Amino acid sequence: MQRRRRRLSRLTGGGALALAALMLLAQPTAAGPKPKPKTPACADLASRLPKSATATLVAATPTVPAYCQVDVVPERDIHVRIALPLSAADRGVGGKVSGAWNGRVINQGGSGYAGIIGTPVFAVQRGEVGSHTDTGHNAAWCDAINPKTGKPNAQPNCGLAGGGFVLPPGGKLSTSQVRDFINRSLYVQTTWALKLTKTYYGKEARRNYWAGASTGGRQGWEMAQRYGDLFDGYLIGYPAMNWNRFIIAEAWPAVVVNDLLGPGGLSPAKSDAANAAAVAACDDLDGVRDGVIAEPRRCDFDARKVPGLSAQEAKAVNMIWDGPTDAKGKRLWGGITRGTSFGTLLPGGTGMGALIETYVRYWLYEDATFDWRSRLTIRNFPEAFAHSQRKFAKTAATDDTDLSDVRRARAKIVYYVTTNDPLIVPFGSYNYQQRLFDRYGVKGVRENVRTFYFPNVAHTEPTLTGPASAQTQLFDALQTWTEGGPAPTSFRQLDRGTGVQRTICAYPDLALATTCKPITKVPSDLAAASRTAHDPR
């Protein structure tokens, strides 16, 4: 807690001045005995914040209790929303600390390329303060005229899939927008949530958490790697981390099909048939026939065995499964796992996923008209991959294995990954997890990080047995561990696709029916399948 307070005191930039002013809210204005600070009601908060801020009492609904919602733009165009369970001043009741508040802050992550401000309902439902940010841009901002240039700030409506907020029309990449999206906005979000918590309740948060999946998962790892002493715990799901490698790698399926098969592409029926055949061939590798590939890294099914595929189609499928390689045939990144639909990264069997193409256009090549079909090939793909890795290595990688601050703060991370994710292939998590093990050892990593891989789940939350949602059960386990209880060892998954229940153990432990066998060393084949020849050192 002391390290966290010191971190909060080391603020920089315009946001620091606003936060410093916020610190003075409870200071007496006249000489004499210090009166006991009076905590403000929600209606009074806005008058004590920057002019852009609003504070609104939100009425209860059948599923969400009443709360005080604060919207503020602390710096640049970073919008932050903070939802506070009602304090005693607003007649909140039922909380363990003040009013309806239980003493924690849960900073919630975003999705895709963000640009939308959400309400952190999950936190409020638990009686905790919640926060969220649009990461420094939205459609209105993208379309607004920049007075310095006389042109819009960015691509119309933020461009394809919202990823064009980093590129002004006819201009160069906005490094400030990249910075805001990757980390600055998240720091602003978190520090303002903590400061407003103290202002509204008159007490500091007992615990500070991060919770998010997909982009929110990447944000969680970014905070752990960059501000590891600012949080007590993190719930991180199927993260879009390794930003400078994973996105360009996921352009690979479209490039392969375009290069090998031309405009006709690979029909979804044929790729589906290949994935079904892979599942049938690798289903029982774990000793259980349940229609699922439990460990995709151990499935090496060859698409040439699939009836109805031409030699070129089978070659394309195998290359998509295996992932891109360099000129020497060494792995650059992992591919779509066998048994996972190609439809997200290869829509219609011919296209490139919009979330991937927008990165290629605006982020990587800074060209809104970039035509990947004529510019990217199997042969030059290693150059594109290397360009992406170099370009954002220092600003947007989110792949640093140095968790020294997390370890010193004794913070805890529950990390969960879905192994049939068609959007963020799980290789990025396999790779980062193995690199953590290489650095700290299995035992050292598990002091702070517990990882769970859920098979037969796409880009969504898994389903667990029991009445509570997976998010609730996973966060409950994190909270218990963070606040002095035992570390989570397993979860019981209910497979929505097959109806099968299975025990998911903390990796690399081995599931035995309803128990877990401790494993202290990652099997060599899985370790090798998780590395690349170009991993950061």
C-alpha cells in the first residue's frame, strides 16, 4: 500500500495539476482547529472538479444498485467514467466501509480499438468503485476539425473497425494517440478512480484491481508491466497483448489464401471440414473422447488427409494452422489452432479480418488506401512482420516479462485464455507464459500468476459450473488470493458446445478427473511449441 501511495504522488503533466487540486478539496480554508473533513454528496462533486466534469446520481435498476457517476476529461481527450456506490452522504447503506461501498476499486478494461466510454457495472454490482476510459478518442473526436491543420483529427468515424484514430488524413502516425491508447489513458483512469474514491468517501481504497479481457486483457498486462506497484490484483482474459507481433501475424491467413488460391479463396465449407477432421484425429490425445482438442499444441494433423481438398487448398490450410515463418522456415508466430473456425480472420474465405486490416493500413503502413492484396505476399511477409515488431517495440508491444514491481508488491494475477479463440490466437499467451517461466521458473511465476486454459471456447468468457458467471467466479478467486486466502488451483468448466464438464487446472498442472496433479516443469514439447526464433530477450 505504501508503494502504491508513492506511485500516486509521482504524477506528471496537466493531469497532475488537476489531481493536485483534487487533493486540496478537504483542506480547511481558515485558521484555527482543523474541522473534520466533510465528504461531498454526489451532487457536490462536479463543482470541485475540472469544468468538463459531471456528477450524476444514477437510479437503481433490478440488476444494478444506485450509484454516483462521474464523467471527466482529465487531460487531452481522455474521457474517464467512474461509478461510485452511494456514500453515507448520499444515504448509501450495506457496504463494509462507507455507505454502500465495500472498500475496493475495480478498473475495467475495454474492447477492440476502444473509442467508447462504458459504465463499469460489474464493479458497482459488487459494491465497489468502477472505472472505464475511451482511451483518448471517439468518433466525434476523429471527425472534429483540428484547428492547427484545418483537417479532421483522424480518419472518418475513426476508420475501419475504429482503428484509424492514430492517422490524420494525409498525415503521419500520431504517436500521442498511440501512447494514450496503449497506456497513458489507463494510468489516468486508474489514478482518477483512486483519488475520487478518497474524495467521495473520505477514505482510501483498501484494494485496487484491474479486470478486463481481449483489449482489456492487454491493458491489464500493460499495467502490470508498466505500473506493477499500482495494483493489488489483476483479472486478465484472452489478452490482445504482444501488440506489435500478434496483429500482423493474424494477417497471415488472408495473405496465404490470396497468394496460393487467388480471388476464389478457400470456401468456409472446406476450412470447416478440415477443422472437423483435425478434431476427430486429435480428440483423444488427452485420453478423453469428448469432441475437443484439449491441448492444441500437440495436434499436428495434416490437411492433406482431408477428402475434397486440392493440394493447394491443403497447403494453405496447413500454413494457416502452423502460422507465419521467416525466410529460413523458423516460426514467427503461431497460427489459428486446429479445430478453430477461420471465419473471423478469413471472412468469406477470401478477406482479411477488419480488426487486422485496420492495423495494417493505419498503424503499420500509415496509408488509408493500402491494398494488402497487391502488397503483401508469402515471400515478403517476414519483412512486414519484422517492420511491425520494430516499429512498436518500445511503444506498443505489451510483452515485457519483467514483473519486478508486481512481485515486490506481492500482487496477484489470474490469467485465463480460451484455446479456440478465432480472433486472438492463443499462441500469444502460450508464448508470454513460457517466457515468464524461462525468466522466473514455474514456481517463481506461480507465486504471483495463475494461468488457466479453457478448451473449446472462442473469443468469449468460458462457462463454469455453478450459478455465478465465469467473470464473478474468476474475480472471486482472485480477490480471495489477493487478500490473504489460497491461490486458485482449478475451475470446473461446463463446455457449452459438448455439455461435458471438465476440470481446468492452473497451468502446467495436469487434470485428473476432478483433481490436479502438480507439475513443476513444463513438458519440453509444449515449451518448444510456445517459443519463436525472434522472441524479445
